Amino acid sequence: MSEERSTPPSSPSRAAVRRSEIEDLLSRLPGVLAVRLSVNDWGAIEAVHVLATIERGAKQIVRDIESALQARFGLRLDHKKVSVAQVSGLGPLRDPVRPELTGYVVQTEATTGETRVEVTFGDPRDESARWTGAARGGSQRRQQARTALVAVLEALRPLLVQERELELVDCDLVLLGEQEILVAVFALPSGRGAEPQLFAGAAPVGAAVVEAAVRAFLQVYYELVELRWQRVRRSPAYRLLELGRRLQRGPGGDAGTTGGAPAAPEALRGPAGPVASAGGAERQAAAAADWEGRGEEPGP
């Protein structure tokens, strides 16, 4: 007689989540500048070290981190494992968002001649990220160009971390040879009574004025991003973070970096799954950021 043996059903395995995915998600939260995870040999998250601005409270940042991990990856994290160092005068330490135009609508009222332009941008790295802006203006071609520039600026203003006061000064359509060119000038207040900084973008106009407005503004956007990174690289906090990365790699170690950025770590699973072991250098770098700003270990 054969003996039948029942096998207990195996519990469903948690889908693998890369450590880089978690750090990228958390670095997009409002007020967060940089994120580093420390884990133990069994795959559990030991600590989340966060460098943030002083615009939002540390406890709110911690709650955002808990909610984001639970909603996106189903990971539960004790708030005591999150440490937040807050500094002033820094822009984001993560790779800047490279927005792409995903669609636009141009509507002109037959009775009033008023034109409404709405533009929508997306993030190629995050399908859920969307930015939309709209503006109204006249129906003439130059007026439509100005309206489109304002709509683009309003859509992407959330990405202007330290440049939210950027405003359109003027624009014009000029003819160079047989090519119509849209030229736009933007101003960023400098404060303390100084003259505002001026930025200009230009793009050839084809069949769609809106697309030319997008290209012209993105020239200004990437110039602002580059200036922001120059300020960040000169800051003491950034140099401390870079020191922490070098300490993590160790003498003669190779972190597999690409273009100067930290390598993508090994796959990360849930609290009970395996995860790549990370050194404690990030903890030193994040804590050392107190030297420039103020640090706070948030409570519940």
C-alpha cells in the first residue's frame, strides 16, 4: 500500500526589490536630498540615513518614508531605524529628473479668441510621475508662444527645488534666414537687492509652437540643474557623503561606479529576505552632515 504524504503549501515569496529602487523612491520624497540604506547579513534593514532640507519637519519625513515603503514595496519599517540630518543651502544630491513631454492641448475660444494651453510631462524613470501646467493668453502666434512657455514653467515648477521663483520675462519669434526661432528670457530673483539672474532659451519653431516652447524652456531647466550641482559639489555635506562612499568601497575596492555615481547594489527582498550587506560609512556621512546644518533623530 502506498503512503500519501501531504506537502504544506509554500508561502508566496516576496518579489525582489533592489536597494537602488528603495533609495530612488525615498530620495523623491519632499525635502529629501539623499538616502543611504544600511542592512545586516540576514537581509533586514538596520538603518535608513537621510539627508534633508530644513523646510519640513524630520518627523514628517520619517512618516513619509514609512508610508512610501509600505505602499510601494509592502515593507514595514520601524521609525526608530530612520535618522534624519537636516541642512540648509543644498539642492538634490540625486540624479535630476529629466522630464519628457507626454502630451499637450491647445484650445482657442471662437468668440473671445482666448487660447488655453495645457501641457503634461512625465518621468522616464517613474511611470507614475506626472506634471501638468496650464495657461491662457491671446490667439496670435507670439501670444500663443508666451502662453505655452508659461504653461511649461508652471508644469515643471515643482522640479525647480531652489528656483521656484523663476518667471518668464519676455519672449519673441524672430526670423533667421528662413527659419522662425522662439527666444525666451527668464529671471530668477537673487535677493538682497541684487539684480536677478537671467536665463535664455531658444528653439526653432516648426508646426507646433508648444513643442518649441518646451525645447526652449528645457535649455533653461538644465542650465539651472547644472548650476545647482556646482553648488552642491562645493558644499561640505556633499564632500562628507563622497568620503563615506569611498570608505564603503575600502582601500582598492571597486564599487562598480558608473559616471561617478554609486553602483547599483544587489537585489533586496523583504525584511526576511536576503540583501546585500552595506558598510556603516553612510551612517558616518549622514551623521557628519550635522557639522553644516542641524541633525535630529526623530521619535514617534
